[in-house]
Amino acid sequence: MKTTKFVCSIGLLDKDTCTQIHSDEDAMRVVSNYLASHFFGSTAYFARGIYKMQNTGEIILEPTIRVELFDTEHEKVLDFCKWAKEILNQESIALETIEENVDFV
């Protein structure tokens, strides 16, 4: 079935303090609760974000939650990203939109 897959990468380092305020487990619980109450289904897992600070050149390794969503509207995913950005105090959240063939077998 042709569908759109959305992948959100949500860093867990606070944008103001550059430290992790919420533990991995607490952040995953909050994100999972939102997903369960707003979407029919999703996949969420831990990853490691890697980027270079533009102003200092410092390499940052950031605990990250990746969320995959299928069969939903782009606007609902944007609402989720805006919510996660605010609740986890993030500067930005990466959102990938991918057209794929997905079957639930």
C-alpha cells in the first residue's frame, strides 16, 4: 500500500542549558503517551543524534528519540513536533517525509 511515512528525530538535550533535563525513560514515557492518545499507531526508539555546533565547532552526541508514523496527516505530525519541541525545550525537531510502500501483514 502506498503511504507516507513520517520520521521525527527529537533530541533530549535542553536547548538553553545543553544538558539532559529529562531521563531517557521519562522522555520516552511522555512522548509515548502523546503518541498513544493522538495516533492509531507508531514506533518510537532511542538513537544518537550527532552534530557540530556552528558557533564553536564542538561535536555533540545527543540522546534522541526517533518516532515513525504511518497512515496519518502531515498536520497531525506537525502538531506533535510542535508539542515535543515545547515540552522538551528543543530548538528544532527533524521531520522526514517519505513516500513508501508499506504493508501490515
